[in-house]
Amino acid sequence: MSPKRPWLENYGIDNWGVGYFGVNSQGNVVVYEDKDSQKSVELIEVVKAAIEKGGRLPMVVRFPQLLESRLYELAQAFKRAINEFEYKNQYQGVFPLKVNPRAEVVEEIVSTGSAYKFGLEVGSKAELCIAVAQDSPPQALLVCNGHKDETFLKLALFATKIGRRVIIVIENPDEVSLIADLSEKYGIAPELGIRVKLYSRGSGRWEKSGGEASKFGMTTAQLLWTIKSLKSRRLLRHLKMLHFHIGSQITQIKRIKAAMREAARVYAKAKRLAPSLSILNVGGGLGVDYDGSQSASISSANYTIQEYANDVVYTVKEVCDSENVRHPLLITESGRVIAAFHSVLVMPLIKQIDANNIPKDIVKLKPKKTDPDTLKELFEIARTVNAKNYREYLRDAIERREDLFNLFDLGFLTLEERAKGEMLFGKICEKTKNFITTLKDLPEEYNLLMKRLASRYIFNFSVFQSLPDIWALEQLFPIMPIHKLNESPVHHGTIADITCDSDGVIEQFVHPHAKKDFLELHETNDEPYFLGVFLVGAYQDVIGDYHNLFGTVDEVVVEITGDRAFEIRQVVEGDRVQKAVEVVHYDANKLSEKFLQKIPQDMDLEFANTIREAWLDGLDAYTYLVNPKTTPTDSE
């Protein structure tokens, strides 16, 4: 980190950016083609170019080359591990469509992943329809998980007739009969897998999705019954794969090791009963270090991709060798680690709300003889607080503030007296902050102060649509300004979206050492100001909702072509109001008809036409706010 810009450490970009994101000497966030490339582009310049091509803010900016880079890194990690430990088989990955089924994402993964025989994983009929139509190489697997009906199974079976290598994973013993009946009816020999439950489970936010209480997978008794059932229906020779899943975003490498050891043992024992088994699918769960701490914290992972690959390969080899069983083909369903980095949500500032910024002509901050004793004490604390007594005086001020509110509730204070107390407390906090920030080691009061002094910044976006995991799961994503980073931030703030919901806020932020209750922000001088929310390429695109009928945002697909050179490959328009109302089952044409009929017949014709145009413009509008002050200029 440049000694001239120590505040950049507050954002942790050198940690969570892992070589894909950085800050240049102009103070702008840059995005690199891959970790080893010198080719980069300024994110703010991409936003400007996208707007010139019709894009609107807020927008998601996608960098497909980062998908390619992550696929390469994962494939190379397993290749190195296989060579190092002399593993006698290969590795192939599949990308789970549930992570991000967007066409521009899936098509890029299929195209660039073909060099590594990378396939797809699906869990629904809609995902299967997407997957079977892709131009995947013949060796790439199409893994079918989840509950299945006859329509699903028929499409999966027929896909084998057009050159796809489909593996139908049996989730419960009851599926055997339907699969066998369809196989006989159409004369198609399916490749099958079985998902098993492990005693081991992952760690982190999704820990409960694995282990004995897992939603999917068979117990040992069910596994034995299914093998017996497959044998009786003459399908046992088609059983190729054993599959398990211990949870998403696993934070601790030791949990992965334990699961691999147990799964490899189950595979080895099962292979004696089903010799055709040749594939071990170790599922997903490979974690992303969202907060950059490289720890076992809930938003991090205490291991690298290479360490993950090493542990998978070494553990499976060790167990199989001890059981005298041939090494299986290794499959992962790692989606988050592939997709997370490739997209950034960019959102513009609408306004800053500072509770401590009160016009001086509203309430004069001068003591009066008639002031209550509590208010007089606050005046005295504000006057005498200094670098030696600030810790004691801050605690006293907090107590006096509580007393003030109690007096107001009992009817003993006027509005002016309450306002004076609030202003005095803010003044005490500001003074205390100035004393604390000069210290080398920040005391525990620092976070308390910053939280109390933090302004509320309203940005043009919806948490529920674009960042649902923040609202639903308290997930942390890296958030920081994408420009002005050659200036020291002077404000501390929390973020609010434009929905009419009190949950539409972000009040926890990543930090290299611990999450914090505020974000460092810059003086804007009423100029356009933009934040980027990073690592949002996994899940956020598909689980967002239409709360307040804010729809999908514009998307921009960018190709980095050289140093500070790029090409806008595609601008995908987000939802207009008409689409948003149709999502909740209104007919936009009928709405128009009903509204326009309400315009009085005797209204002035020119004004009536103005109303009609406003209505039609409203239906055709972007669901987010459109404000010229939120558009970047050449001065940025």
C-alpha cells in the first residue's frame, strides 16, 4: 500500500481483490484481465463508456475474462496437485447453473471451459433446457441433481442421443423405478450417480446444509438398498458416480479434509459392490474470501484454491490406495469461486443525510440560566473534554444524553432544549474523534464513535434486488468508492437504498481485521460519486426480488483489450416499469386503458396530452431514479 495513501487499507482491496482489482495513481479502481496481466481498465471509465452506449445507473459491470481466469486457476490447481501426488486419474469441473444462469455467464464458461472439459450442473427442468442446448465438448459432464419428474428424466435421457454425457444423480431410492422404466421404454442406457449423506459437514453460514440433516443424499442403508435395486433392474453397470455435498462457502479447510476422507472411504467401499463406479463428485463449497482476512470467519476462507485442490487429491489418493481401489475421476461443483469476481455493482450517490449538520440559525448553541442541569452538564463536557479525559467524558456524555431523552419523555424539556442536547452530544463526539484519530493504537471507543457520527448515504439501488444476501443472510461484500481514492476520506457513513423499507440498508462493511459499522467516504462537493460493490457474480443475479417493484438493473459486458483499453461487448437493458408491473400479474395495456379513461373529457386538450405523455413515459421508464447529477463527467 502506498505510504501516501494509507487510508486505502481501510477498504482491504489488496486482500480481497487477489490481483483482479487495484487502485492506480489517479485514485481510480482498476480491473485486471487476470492475476498475472498488466492489462487493466479504470472502472469509472467503463461506466462512462457504458452510459454513452445507453447504459443507465445503477448497473452491473461484467468482466467475462475474470470467469476465464478463475476456470484456468481452478483447473491448474488440480493439475499441479495431480502431478505432485502422482494421482492416477484426472480432474473435471462442472459449473452449477443455480449460481448464475445468465446467458452471458454460462456461454462464457462453456466456451472458455471447453479447454478443461468443464461441464454444467443442473437441478431443474429450466436449467436442464439451458444446459442441453449449449455447445459443450463431448467429454464435458452434464450432472443432473435434485428432484426429478418424468419430463425431466426424458429430456436428460434424450440428451445422450445428441452427444451429451449426462449423469443422472439418484437423490432417493424411489427414483430408481422411474429411471428404469424410462430406460427400458426408450432403449437408452443412462449413466447414473448416487448422492450420499456424510456425517461430516462444512463450516460457516451454510454449515447446516450438510451432514446428517442435509436436505439431499442417502443414508448408508439407503445407498445399499439403491445398489441392490439397480442390480435387480439391470442398471448397476450404469452406476458411474458417487456424489456428496457438505455445504456452500466452507470457511475451514479442516472440514474439507474430514469430508474428503469420509467420502473417499464410502466410495472405495461402494466400488466393491458396484465395480462400474469411476467418478467421485466432491460437490461445491470452495470458499471465496469476501473480507480479505484469509481466516475462518463467516465471510472468508482460511485456504487457497491450491490448498483445496491439494487436500482433495491427496486425501482421495491416500484412502483409495489403502483400500486398493483405482483412483476415481474427480469432479467439483465449484460455482461461487468461479463466478463471484466477474461482476461489480456500480451505484451513484443520491444524497447524504447528516444528523449532526444542523443550520446554526435554527438552534443557537448557547447556554441559558434556564437550561436543565443535564443540559448544563453537556455544555461543560463539550467545553472541557480533552486528550486526557475524553474516555471518561464520553461515557458521561452518553449517560447525560440518555437522561435528556428521559426528561423529554416526561415532558420536562422543550424541543429546542432537546435539539441543543443532540447538537452538544454531536460536538462532544466530534472532539473525541479528533483526539482518538491522533493515536497510534485506536481504543475500543473508536468504533462506537464512528457509528454514532456516521452519516446516512442514500444510493440509487435496491438491496433486495441487487444484493439480497446482505438483507437475507447478512453476507458481507467488499464495498468502496471507485474513484477519488487519491484523496483522504473525511466522512464515515452507512448506506441506504431507495426502497421504502427499513431493511434496505447496509450497516456492516469488510475490513482486513474485523467487520466495521461504517464506510470511509469522501467529500463530494455536490459532484457525482460512485460506489462499487464487488464479488457479486454468484447468486445475487438470480435470487433478487422485486420489492417496491424495483426491477433488474442494466448490465454491461466488458472485454479488456489492452492497458487502459476496453470494448463494451454488450449492454443489457434492465427492467422498465411496464415489465415490473407485469411481474406482479398486471396487464400494462389494461392499466393504461383504465388510467387514460380517467382523464376528463372536457379537460384542456394540450394538458390532457401532457398527462397521457407522462403516463406513457412512466411505463417506459427505468425503475430506478434518473438524475443528471448521478452521471459521471469528464472531470471525474
